[in-house]
Amino acid sequence: MLPCHFLSLTQLALFVHLEMYGHSTGTYFHSSRDNKNDISGIRVSVSFIGIIKSVQLRYGSKWSKIYGVQSGQAEEFLLGPDEYIVGIVGSHGIYIRRLVVCTNLGRCAPFGKESGYTFTSSPSDRGKILTGVFGRTQLLGIRGIGFKWDYPKTVPPPPNPNKKQRKTG
């Protein structure tokens, strides 16, 4: 008899919202979440024919490794204080062709050219932000991409329970 392994509810929840857009063939990649910092920027490389070649995330002041193929024209989108990525719109054909990254402050940055099937990704719960990426890559670039959403590392402090509230009315 084989041993039976059960996933905890927390582990199971990680699998619920990990949808990949595009194709599921190629070499798998995934980012590791920084334990101290939230994403503070994103760098996307695009080929001259409009294929998303790679994605790189910035946590605090340090850039992650490059996910995808290391070539193409890189463009950066840096976030300000208390600014988080809360939505992504994109398109794909055989490869990912476009990513539009939008923040909680209403800023958006487009990368690549729209072509093929469109997709939209955002967190399922209010207050969650982009914390990582995963996907599949092949010779020319990223074939499929997905997004990890979770609560920010830097959370405003809770209200002080010892502070007296003024009554009004």
C-alpha cells in the first residue's frame, strides 16, 4: 500500500489561482518571493517582432534573475512607495506578445504589441498584489505566463488599541 499524503488547506490554496496564459510547452520557470520586500519594479524584454522574451522582477532595490530568453530590448517600470501591481492584461499567440502592467495608483506600463488572444489577470481577493511570475519558455521567448498574487509584505501598522477614540454625535 502506498503512503497517503494530504495537502494542508494553505498548500491547497496556493494551487487554486495559478492560471497560466498561453501555451504549456517549454521549459518551466518560476520566481521566488523575496522574504522582506514586495515587488518594486518589472523589466520586460521584447524582440524586434514583438515577442516577450523575458521578465525580471525587482524586490526592494535588487533585481531577480531573468526568466525567459536573455535578449531583446529591455524596458523597465519602477514602482513608487506604496505602489503595487494589481492587474495585468496581455495577449498571446504561439508566444506571449503583450503585457500591460497596472498598479493600485492607476499607472499602467505596456510591453510588446497586442496580437492574438487576450487575457486579464488580477488577484481574487481585495488587498492582494503581484508577488511573482511563472511560466514556460522556449527558443524565441515566453510561451506561457502566470501570476502569483498574495498580500503585501509591507502592511500598514494596525490601529493602536490603547489609543482612546473620540466619540462624536
